Amino acid sequence: SIQTHGKGRGSNQWVSPTGCLMFSQLISIKQNSFLSLRITLLQHIISVALVHGILTIPNYEMLDLKLKWPNDIYYGKDTKLGGVLVNNYSMGSTNKCIISV
């Protein structure tokens, strides 16, 4: 399927052509937990983990992947491959985080 209503930072929109991997994942984090108290770091942790995960795939170790803080993933200096966006809100005693890649 093709994504046509993706959101980026600010008012940026994203369109996913055929063959792209774009997804969102909802996670719940208890308020006052270790991660909840550092919720602003979640976007950075996920960005680093994503690039690290790709570079551990056999035959992908030498890809020139880079992070442009806070959330952009680049191949080389000029080719933006994507990014990570985290939106969160409180619901009762839980922080709900929507992680979009």
C-alpha cells in the first residue's frame, strides 16, 4: 500500500512511494518510570538503534549511514533516507508514545 498522509516535524508531509517502509508503533510507558522521566531521549535512542540495527545486517555493514540530529537518517552527506518522529501524550498514569519511522 501507499502512504499519502504521513506527518513529519512541523507541518512537513511525507508520501510513501511503492517499496518504502514506513510505520508507526504505539507504546505505553508508566509515568515516573526511568524512561518516562527521560522521554525526550526516546527519539534519539530509537534513531541510533535503527541505524545500528541496519548496519548489523550481513553485507550492510559498510553502508555510509549517518544521523543528523535529532531525527534524520542519511546515506552519505546528501541523501536523506528517512527519520524518526515521536509524539507523546499522557493518559492516566501512562505516557502513550507514537513512534513513526
